[in-house]
Amino acid sequence: MDDIIVLNNREFLILNKINLNGYNFLYVIATDGSNEFTLLNEYEENGKKMVKSVMDPELIDEILLKIKEENY
Amino acid sequence: MEKEDAFSLLEEQKMKRTVEDRDYIIELMGKWEREEMDLQNKPIEEQIEKAIKYDEEEFRNLVHTFPKYYPVESQEMVVYQSKKLQTTNNSSESGLNITLKDKLIVAGASILALAVGLGIVKLSSVKDEMSMKGVNNYKEYVSFAKENDLPISQEGYVNYNYGNNSIDLGNNIKGGR
């Protein structure tokens, strides 16, 4: 089974889930062949699980490096 | 500068510009016309610009296949498990089961390798370095860029100097200009 996340009514495949400094992040890629990907920060708000793209360059750098370490 | 050197530099430059200035380049490409290159007796920045023009078709393909960061606003997390992606192409000829998931994982690994390998997420550290070295104008930036293997372009200077959270791999480049 594949884990799919829906973002703006589009399907993205979850390629990696990592925990960094106590926060959960998802590395996802569009399933429509558009070559679009994003790193999502998972958090809770009013009891709901929420996600939003990581936009901080240093944090993105850190997450990508950690994913790379774990994958290769 | 020898023609080969200029092309070698062009290759590096293209990759970086694809990431950092993609939208701007696409915009410019519409205005470019093919012309003979004169690689002698020109400033390197101009040589690169001309080489990119000459190489437009190849560059256009590169731009169109490059991975893009897709920023999403805060939204509820909707995750489900799907068998759809595991529908296999059972090829009777090859006997291979290649799933879409396999393909996407390969694509994802490529994106990751590119993102990390090209250092495209290190813009903030470049900005800090420029500040430390006292880079205050484009002329100083060109020297700094040559030393640090950065794009030698006005747009590169603007992006690094003023910043625009350019980790979006090109989507918001105009924001920093």
C-alpha cells in the first residue's frame, strides 16, 4: 500500500517521513509526472493534523541532508 | 577565454540558473533570437549569455524537466492508502513488475540528489558570506561569484544580496528582483 497525501486536490506520494528535532516532516512528490515535490511540516491545530510546506532555506537544507543520509 | 572553457562554464551556469533564475530565463527566452556566437573579446558574462542563446533548444528542455518545489499553504492533512500506484505493468516480455511508485521513488531520489548536490538550498549562507566579505555592488559580486562558484548574473546578485526565500527552486524568483 502506498501512502498518498492530498494537497490542493492533487495527489502526492509520501516518499519519506522523518523526525527532526521532535518535528515530523514528509517528503512528497506529485503523482502526475509534473516533477513537483515539497517538504511538509506536520503539526496539530485545534486537534486536527495539519501540514504546510517548509519554507525556511536552512531547515530545508537540513531535512534534505538527513533524508539523503538515511537513504544512501 | 577558449571556446571550450566558455562552454564548460556555460554548463555549470545553466544548471545554477535553471534553479535560481528559471522563471526569468523562460521569460527572456521568448525574446531571444538565434545568432552567431562571437566568443572572443567579450566579457565572460556576455559570452555566457550568448552561449545560452545559441543553446536555447537544449536549455529549454533542461528547464522543462527540472524538478520544481511546490509550496503549499497550511491545510488539513488528508492521507490515505492507495493500491492505485501499485498497479503493475506485468510485462509478459520482460517479466518485470515496475510500479508507478518505483518510478516516483527514482524520480524523488533524483530530485533529492539534485537539490543537495547543487547546493540550491544554501542561499542564506551565501548571503551571510557576502555580507562578511563586504560585497556591496554587482562588480564586487562578480569577483565573489567567481571565487565561490556562483552564478555570474545580475539576477544571481539580486537573489543572493536581497534574498527572496529562493528555496522554492525558481517559483518566486521575481519576488526578489
